Amino acid sequence: MTDRALDVLFIHPDSSATAYQGLATTYSAIEPPTWALLLAQSCRSKGFGVAIMDCDAEKLTLEAAVQRVKDLKPRLVVFVVYGQNPNSGTTSMIGATRLAEALKQHDPQRPIGFVGSHTSALPREVLAHPFVDIVFLNEGVYALHNLLRGNLQDDVAKVAGIGYKKRDRDGRPVLWLNPPQAVVPQERMDEDLPGYAWDLLPMRERPLDLYRAHFWHAGFDHSKRTPFAAIYTSLGCNFGCDFCMINIVNRADNGEDVHAAHSRGMRFWSPKLIAGELEKLAKMGVETVRISDEMFFLNRRYYEPLLQDIVERDLKLRMWAYSRVDTVRPAALDLFRRAGIGWLALGIEAGSQVVRSEVSKGSFKEVNIREICRTVRDADINVISNYIFGFPDDTLDTMQQTLDLALELNTEMANMYPCQALPGSPIYRQALRNGWKLPDSYAGYAFLSYECEPLATRHVGAAEVLRFRDDAFHTYFTNPAYLALVERRFGAQQRANVEDMTKIRLKRKLLGD
């Protein structure tokens, strides 16, 4: 992994079996650990020895993972509990806590740190785990550099942006948060987060061949899912929707009531750096790439020169990206398609404009969703529609409106989520203030897990929300009109692959399974 003394080992835990149930074997994606790659490249650019252990990609057992750490002898172990899905920081805690506990039992002196969205949202709760020695209070870049420059012992008190355990007079641990540290500013992005440490990832025969794209991203063709990569061109979001927590990793305030909407904002890498990273991937044989930005289709000053550079380099990538329904610019779609973006994910969220406006603080502009989807598809770009069931003002009728809209739009892919009060989101703080029932386990926040427990709405119970979501998913993907679209767009075998997927029905504790 590295020929230098190992200062830090970044661990990407494996929570897939719990988080995805029967879908984990074949249908869920296996994504490269984006933030582990960013942090590793950042640290080694400052001269530190780094390595990455991806338990998800390698499907390491606890015993094998513990032995790997013992063999590598890093000065510091850091669990990177991020993920591209909004709930991934919390659901990744499933595997992270299991492995961290095992590591501490076998090697109690080796310091263990946690970084990621869940850690940023609830640093004291994460630090309270007996096997966690250090937490990073935001994205952790500068705190990590400063920590590794020291001895990881008495000097931790001087490192801004971390939490650690002090000892009182009787030797008992006291949870302590140091003053906050800034995130990497816009003008330092290329210097202090200088790309991805792709070479540190495990592989079977060729780079990134242990990773697989989302089923639909490969046109429902399993043979095109590997190798696969995911990349950010920007970090953060300018909006503050109640249900979203992605900006919590930008926090620069240790206050107990801080949530993601308090640190909204976007930072961008230069188009040249990102185009260079994509060219590296293309030269490694990667064709299928996810652009993970929450708001890729927002700032024309950044996406336009990047896409033009990709076209000029003729990288021949199959990519997908996100957009809000109210930020799609029809004039830009031709450039998107020529650059290789064949899928566009649209956050439609709810069929009711009233419900949608309530949870987005009115920031969604009233747009003709049907017209937007038609325009995107006319540009030969497939649409992934994202829907959420169980917003606080949802009723069975408004959830049915959302499903009816999904069936009417009949887009090439639809993601359907139960509403969760994710740690770090504004709605999580609202739930605590109002005494709303929250999950009592990390798995409870996993949308597809057995223990999934969504929020109850003001009108509908949590079990009803979950049942409606699961039935809606099955209704959509077995709908004859949808299956006909898949066959027409992608082929008969691809339709059969979708039909095979729908035979896997999730078990839910909340529904008595």
C-alpha cells in the first residue's frame, strides 16, 4: 500500500449486508470511498505515509481486517464514515463501530479516530464510544494534518477541530471538544485537497475492478458495472432543505444545536484538476463514473468549462450527475450529453408543491416538472427521479400524489426513500425538540435495512410510511409501462434483469416480518 512509514490508515467499513439486505449481493453499488481517497491524497501531499483499507470492496471479515491493521502498524487509524447518499455517514457507523471495537480489544494502545458526516453531526455521541479516541469536527483536512505532525498523545490538546477524551483526577474519561477548525477555503482547494489517491485502492486484476456502478447506471446491464469510480467536482450545497444533512461536514461551530443549514455553501476544484482526474480514470480503463456533487447542474461558471474540457479530451465516459428540477438549463443539455452524461438525477421529492415547499423552506421554484423531464429526455439523457415519502405534512393522499406523479413521469429510474430525520439535518433537531420518535440504532437510519424506522408524519404512522414506500417501489418497477420502457430503451435482457430485481422483497421489523 505504501513504501513509507505509515502515519495513518484510512478505513472504509463494510455495512452493506445490514444496510441493503438481499440487494447487497448483486444489485447495490459498491462505490469507491471518495473521502478516504481525498484525505489520503491530501495527507501524502504533505509528506505523510498513508494507506486505505476498504472493507466493503474486499469484503474483509472482522478477523482479517484486524490482522491487516496489526500488520500495517499505522500510527493512527481513521474510520472514514462518509458516503454519497445522505444517510451513508450514519449507516456506515454499523460496520465502523463493529470493527473499531474489535481493533481496540486487540490493540488498545493504537489511537482510533472517526471522521465523516455522522461524526460532524454528533461528535460527542461518537466520542462517547469506548473504542473511539478522537473525532474530527468537520471534514477534518487541517485537523488531520496538524494531528499527524504531533505525537498523538499530549499534544492533541493543541489541535483545533478535534474532540478527544481528557482524564479527570480519578482517571475517568471526560469528553472534550477543542476549538473548531476551518474547512478548506475555495482558494486552497487544488492545493490542500489535490485530487484522489486512486492507486491506494484494492483491486483484483485491474484498477477499480472491485467496485461496481449502480444497476441502472449501466443500463441494467451487469457486465458494464465494473470498473467504476465516483468523483466530486465541488463540495457542499447552497440550499438548506430540512431533510438534508450534507453541509454538516462544513461546520465551524461546536454548538449543540448546529445543523447542516447553518453551514451551507459550495466550493469548487478547478476544471483542469477534475478533468485531469477523469483522464486518469479513463486511462485506467474506467468508463462508468458518477459525479457525486449534490448540485452539479447549478453553477455554469464551473460545469461549462469542465464539460468542454472533457469533450476536448474525448474521454468516452458514461457518467451521471444531479440537478434540482428548478436549476436545469435546457440550453446546456447538449453539452452534458456530448461530455458523456447519459443520466441526470432530479430531486422531485414530492408530488405536492405544498409539501415540497415546506421542507425546502420555499427554496424550490414552482416549475413544470413534466416539461423538465421531457426536455431532459429529448436530449437523449435518461432521468433518475428521486422521491421521498413521509414528510412531516404528508398524508396518505399526498403520498399517493407522489406515486401517481412517478407513474405518470415513468422515468428510466426512480429512487424512493422513506423520510428520515438524519443526524445533522434541520429536521433531526426539530425531531429532538418535538420529541418525535427516532431510530435507536444506526441500522434504523438505513433506508433498505430490516431495522429501518422512518419518521411518522403529522397524519401517518411510521409503519404506514414504510409500507407505502415499499409498495410504491414494487408498483413502479413492476408497472407494465415501465418495463416496456426499459425494454425499448435498453433491451429485453435488461428488462429481465429488472424483473429479477423485483423478486427480492425487503423484510422490515416495523412491519412484523
